[in-house]
Amino acid sequence: MEKHYNSSSTYSMKVGGTLPFLLDAVKYRVHGAEVKNTLVEGEKIAAGTPVEYTLSTHQAKFLKVWKVKSVEADASNGTTVVTLFKNAITPKITATTVVMVAPSTIAGTGKAVAVGTLTETDTTISFTVTTTSIDSVTANALLVEAAEAGSAKAMYCKPGTLSVEDIIAGGIYTLVDVPVGIVHAHQNCANPYPDAVLANLNDSILMVWEWFNETNA
């Protein structure tokens, strides 16, 4: 049976992955786990996004991840401008999104802060924070969504699997399917993964590299 929709809204939209994330078709452990993230209606969560699934509640949480392009600290006023890479599958970020530097372990903690006012271009997203409100950030580091702002805070969730299709957020609720069996996926066709997240993915996730349209010189 073909599944057409994964959200409920006043309008509908059907999408496909923008990049060849999956190597082959997958089977599902469960259809329609309820997504608990606060999403904007119509927001897209790209295939390959880390997911925490809780069987007892039949609920799922996405972990949003962003890669840092550059960092500019201003010692005179104690602020830092963080600029993120942005492309077609970069997770949406808003002024109230709370971010932290990706911890080294899945249960690790750190300083988390709401990003505030954003400046966006076609290829970047920038925001300014108080330097001491976040752990040291460097170019090419990964930021993740945090559970809440403050010190000693954890990531928003602890993913153990990946979404295998694009998800469009509904105005009422949003659903995601949870894969089962061996999932062969192209790691570089999804957003970057923190090492701690990769280590926590269950053994059925096989990440390989896709050399499509690239040269291996």
C-alpha cells in the first residue's frame, strides 16, 4: 500500500528527497509515530534527520543539526556572531530555537542559548549571542537543538534511528515512520551528524559515502 501523506493540515503537499539519501527501499517497524517537535506548518524535515522513537508512547522527536561556517567574536562587547551553512535540506531555525555545541557523548551537556534575531541569505544563517552563553564555537563545528536554554543542558533528544523520507509538518499533527532492518544510507547526502549521534544509531543503520557527481582524485 502506498502512503501519500505524513501530516494533517488545511492543505496537503507531497514531496520526495532532494538528494539520494537511501541506497534501497526499507521496511518499517511502525507507521505514523507522532512527532513531538514544535514545527511550523509546512516546515520540511529532510530525509536522514536523526530521530528518537519511544515505543511506549508511540512518539518521535527529531534532532536538528547545523554546521558552523564561521565565528566572529567581539571582545569589546562580549558577543559572538555565529554563521551557519544553509542549503535545501538545512533544518529550519527561528528566533526561539535553542542551540548548543554538539556534546561528545549522547548524554552530554553544555551551555544552550536561544538564537534570537536571525539574518539569512541564500546560503547562510547568522545570529548573535553573548559569548559566555554558549560553549566555544569554531568553524565546521556542529550545533544541535537543545532541550532548553541555560548551563548543563542536554540535547533535545537522543536519536537511535533516522528518518528515511522527507516530512512535511502539519497544522494539527505530524507523523513519521520508523524503519526496521538494515537501512543502507548515504551519509553525505544528509545533514551532518555529530559523532555522538552516529555512535548511538542502532546497528541496523549502515552509513556509506556517496560519490555521485564527485571526483575521487
